[in-house]
Amino acid sequence: MIGVDLPLWASIPACILLVLGGLLALTGSAGLLRFRTFQARIHAPTLGNTLGCGCVLGASILVFSALSARPVFHEVIITLLLIVSSPVTAMLLMRAATYRNRLTKADADRDAR
């Protein structure tokens, strides 16, 4: 144990955020297994894991701000990078998959003639 007492006003919301973040990440990972197409498979983990990591980072901000008795902004930078990079990466992957599927269908149509 750390040996530092965390105030109750910070520990209860932090616990709720951690559990919620774990459930959201688990839901996103389960969606990866459940869906059939690439576009559907990439959609669930992007949303679930981004929101789950956001909740975990929110709990981290809350706990470390309470322990140091001042606002902590290191996690805010991580959160901003996560919110920007994850959806952009998913969008680029979906565009590449759509382009690849279009080429595959065009090749199949050309070979069928």
C-alpha cells in the first residue's frame, strides 16, 4: 500500500470511473469479437476503448490532484492525444478498407467478363 489516505470525496468518484472505464473497455473488446465486418469491428473498440481510457485517465486526474492538493494536468495532455488520435486512426483504417474492398470488387467484375 502507498500509506497515504485518499479523501472520500476523491476515492468514490475515482472508483466509479475506474469500474466504468473497465466495463467500457470490455464492451469494446467484446464488440471486436462479435461483429463480422471490418468496419463494424473497428467501430466498437474505437468507441469503447477511447471512452474507457478516458474514464481511467479521469480517475487518475482526480486521485493525483487530490493527493498533491493542486490540479494535475499531465493526464489532460494524454487524454487530448487519445481523443484525437484514436478516431482519426480508425477513420483512416476504414477508408483504406473501403478502398481495398472497392478494388477487390472491381477486379472480380473485370475477371468475370
